[in-house]
Amino acid sequence: MELPVSDANLLDAGQYSDEGIDRYERIYGRDFVSPGGAETAREFIRRLQLRENMQVLDAGCGLGGAAFVMAGDYGASVTGIDLSANMIRRARDRCRALGLDERVRFHHGDVTAFGSETGFDAVHSRDVFLHIADKPALFATLFRALKPGGRLLITDYCRGAEPASAGFERYIAKRGYHLLDMAAYESCLHGAGFTDMVAEDLTDRFIDIHFRELEAIAAHDGSSTGLSDLVTGWREKIERARRGEQGWGLFMASKPVGKRIRTRSSAAHR
């Protein structure tokens, strides 16, 4: 089944063009486009306490790195969905090469339209929801997708609680990002019906990771030829995070067991 696809041409022509993906992989490592690469992915995935044959929705799966870990290391069955056709194409090719076709499937589509499949034991997402404006509709969709007792784990870019500088607002607008502060993020999750909330401000970790990645670029690429704009971007992110304008949050929550939680439909938020 192919899912409805939103207009993702700007992503595939810009940030996630084939050239852009190649550059990200040189920083994050093969199969990853999120801070910390494989090491951080494995650390966060452990928190989901996955077991053999659990059903996992990887929302914004990118190149499939986390899906391959969840399937290969834990025996989970993973459904990955992403708006970028370029990343989905690569993810499918690599899945076949790894022999994980029976445990991992990828869809090119919009996770907010992912309403036809339910019964997931876990939802996983790394630094993706910054692209989605209607977060109440998003979290309502993810809530419906989970089984009672199912768990959600997200990391995402956040904004500080104080008013941002004009420079930071220009950065957000240029990227087309939609950022919440951590309290607003928690409020959206609670509003969708999630409980057992854990919210961790990982901004200091974000800064440390970006410093390490800058060092890795210099060691791997000498003068960083071809990566100079990303190096500049990494330094700017570090400075914004130090000023408290840009943050990194981890959120874990559960779908309650034993009682029906009424949530509004996605359409109600549009």
C-alpha cells in the first residue's frame, strides 16, 4: 500500500537532495541523518525496550538506519514512512542489501495521513516533527496508531521559552521549520491522550555532539572542502543553543491501558 504523499519537492530538491544526503552521511555516518548517528540512535532505541516481533512505526525514517537497528538487533517488525522520496529510495535499496525485507518496509508518504494502520507497539521518531506544523493532528494520528500500552519516543529540535532573535526566526522560516518549546511539546502530547510523560532537555548533549561532529569533519575531510556551508551551519546551531534559543528535547510517553481516551480527529485540527 502506498500512502498519500504531500508536496515534498522542496525537501528533495533542497535539504534532502542526493547531494545533501551524501553530505549529511559524511557527518552522521551511513544510514543516518540525525545528531549522534548510529551510537545515539542505539542508545535511544534501548529505551523502547523492544522485543522480538514487536510492531514499530518509524515516523520520518530517513535512510532507515534506526529501522535497521530495531529489526536487526531486536527482531522488531518496522514500518518506516518519510516525505523524502530520495531517502526512501535509498532506504529500500539498503534494506534489500541487508536482507531485512521481511522485517522492514518503507512508505513514501505523509505521517499525518497515516490513519489506516493501527496496532503498533511503539512509535519512534528522530528530529523529524520540526517539519510538521499541525502537531496536535500529528500526535492524534500517532496515538491512534498505537496499541493500548504502546510507547512513543521522540527527539526533536525545540525553541527556547523566551522570545527568539530575528536571526533565529529567519533561520526557522528559511528551513520551513515549526518549532515548539518543550512545555508546548508536552502539552500537545498530553492533549492527544498520552500519559507517563518523560521530557528531557538534551540541549547540552546537542552542543557536545555538534562539537564532536565538527572535529570528525575536519579529521575526515581535511579543509572540509564541499562541507563548508554545513560547518558554518553547525557552528551557528551551537551558538544558538548556547544562547538558549535553540534546544533539543527527548519525549517519551505511553498510550493508556484499560480505559478509552477520546481524542479529536486529525480533521478537527486542520
